[in-house]
Amino acid sequence: MSGLSKTTRAFHGFRAAVLTATALLAASAATAAATPDTDLPVVRAGTAALLAARADWAAATTADDRTAAAQRMLRVAATRMQALARIADGEPQLLASAMLPAHEIARLPAFVRPYLEERRTVQGTLEVRWADYGDHARRMDVLRSDDGRWQLRYTTDPRNSRLTTGTSIEATGVAVGDLLALDPGAAEATAGSSGATSNALPLAYVFGEQRMLVVPVNFTTNTATPYTQAQVYDQFFGGVAAYYRDVSAGRTWLTGDVTPWVTLGLDPNVCDIEGVAAQADAAARARGFDPAGYARVAYVMPAMNCGWAGLAVTGPAQPTRTWLTTTQTRVIIHELGHNLGLHHSRGRTCGDLNPWSSACQSYEYGDLFDVMGNADGSPFNALQMRRLGYFDGDAAATTTLVSAPGDYTIGTYASTTTLPRALRIPAGTDPVTGLPRSLYVTLRQPIGRDAALAYTGIDPERLNHGVVVNAGWESDGDVYLIDSTP
């Protein structure tokens, strides 16, 4: 090595710094969620150190000094970008206060720019994804474009019925690695650019056979098989299939296959679901199961450390995919509900009993009567059932539209009855989105599919002598159980 020239040694030192910076960025995929109190100071200190290193690089008079400054720039940029990525992932609205000004980015050398944030406008096809952690949920949409796959992070609530899987959109924001932190309203404003799919009631792709492929996976470093292929089959095509056939009155049914366990060459401590899908699909095809022949594909991966119980792509584009770290029946039913196009059934507490007030407190899984909330095996609430086409239309179960004051009769929600199952009360138009709003009134009793309500901790007096009120936007995914306690 002593025979290398100064120029050659400088080149090797520079190349090593690039490799180190790349390794640091790869490692950032497994870092913790954003902690603004610590990450913002890291970014700001990194910005100052980066600009100082640039000044040293520009003023260097020898190859060794220039290489040393370049190495320092790369190391600082990579560390700074890790902190930026955590902010973009967990607190994207804070990015604006941490960004390098465009004129400073322009003054930095080209070899550093892959490790810097940049403003981007990306056109592509949207995948709406929900990750369910049990105590909270995250919207983790993906935009697939000609130049790669972007993980979208919204700085405002992306409630827009045009933002559905398969929609062609143009999204503008700050790119940090493969994360794109969107400007407020940036995706919503252009969601109808081409190929937008309406969420008008009912969702057209729900009825009929839902052919599903289930792929149980383990890893070369953990080859455990905690359940048999037959047990997985019974869970999906036994209990879960029975639930959907029941609540849909036979309009939706599951069929499909479960592959043998497949072993993937991935690190289960890194939540690489794209890698799981790619390798598991290839393994399934090698065993004679082509994922393209199914409407739904689920990967059961109990050994992968992702933090959530399930992550699902919402409809309508097919095949929709689900990643599961558990085989609990309620989790599978919930994630398949996302596949069919449903969002969460939330709770809302409003001091003035106005369910549309911005002062209301919302709870992600706050509907204790709905499996898309926090119920165990209960039917979807009335608005969710209408969205799926299980109420009204050609369905025997109906809702009554309340168009004038009066006395109305409804039957017990989960019982066998010829009475309407719910009252549907128009509540005007949302002044922001233009979407029609409604209140739904139902009588929920612990019988039939609602039998488990007896064990939820709901006050029996309230459960047995009152009605349940849900509020929602007719063509949007948000549905809320309203706390109407006086």
C-alpha cells in the first residue's frame, strides 16, 4: 500500500467515505420514530457543519486536504439525512424549518447532493396503505413512479375520496431518500389528474368471490413454523370466510390457497415488506401459485419485527396485498376490510355534541361496535355496510332515509329482522370537501354477531336502553362513533 500515489490514496479515501455514507443511510431505515426535540438540533448542527466543510473543501490547496473535507462533508450529510428522514417519517410538517435553502444546496458539490433533501414533483400511481399497531394506526401510502417507489408522508389529513389505490396523481413535496413529505394539499389538489376512481356507494369490486393467496414466510435466520399450513387455511377460509359470508348475506365469499412455508433471505429485524412481497411472490410461483391469479394476496410473517399487527393496501386495484405478523381472526377481518376499501371506524367526543366541529377529540379505533374499530367479530357499522353494498341497493337489509321529523322504527342491528337496520339522517355538505354528510342511528344489542358486545366493558344500562350514533361522509372513509352522553 505504501507505493500508492497521493492522488490514488485520496481517491480510495473518498470512495470509502461514499461507501460509509451509503451504509449510514441504509441503516437509517431501521431507526426509531422522529423525536423532534433531538432530531431538529442534529439537523441544524449538521447543516452548519456541512457548510463549514464545504468552505474547507473549496479553500483546500492540496489533494489530501480536499479529500479530507469531502469525506467530512459526506459523513456529516449522511448523519444529517438520517435525522431528516426520521423527521420526514414521523413529523413531516417540521421539515420546512429544517431544510437547507435552495441557494445553499446549489453551492454544494454534486457528490454530496444524493445525501440532501430536495423539492420534487412526482407523477405516479397511488397505493393507499394502513398500518395497524393496535393502539394506533398510520397512513403509509406509496407512490409508484417511473423513477422508483416513494413513501408518502402527509402533513395534513389526506381525506379525499379521489385518493384511492390505482389513482394517477401528481405529488409535490420534500424528498428525503425515498420519503416524500407532501406539501399541504399537494396530492389532494391533483388527485383527479387521470385515472381517478370514485368511492361512490357501493364499492363495485366487493361482491362475489374474493380469491385469496396466503403465503406463510419465515427467514433463513429464523425458520420457525408456529402453525401448520392447514391451520393457516382454517383461519382464513374458515373463521374469516364465515364472517364475510354472514355479514354480507352471501354477497361476498372467500376462496383460495395457502402455500407451504417459504424461507426468505431477509433480515427479520428490518421491516422490508417490499422485499417480502418480491421474494414470497417468486417462491409462490415456483410452487405453482401465481399471485397474479388472485384478487387478494396475504403474507403471514410472524417472525418479522415491524411493530404493527397488519398492514393492508386498500382497494380497488387488484391484487391488493396484506402483510400480517399475526393470524388473529379479528386482525385478518380488519385488514381484509381495508382491502375491500374501508378505512377505520373511529370514535369522536364533542363537547357541544356537534360531530363536525374541529374542536372534537377523535380516537383511531374508537368505535367499540365495529371490527374496523375495536370490536371483536361485530358487523361493520351502518355506513361501512352501505359502502360495501351490504345495506340498501339489492340487499334485504335496509336503512331508512329520514327526510322529515317523525317517529321511526328500527330493528336490532345484528338480529334476524324485517325492520330497517338503521336510520340515515342527512347532515348537509362538508364546507371544506364538498362531500355529503350523514348521521346513522342503530340499535346495537349483544345478540347474533354482536354477542361479544356483552364483554366489551360497555355500560350494560347504556347498551340495553340507548341507540348508537355514527357520523360520516357518504363517499369518504372516515366514520365516527359519536359519544352522545349528555
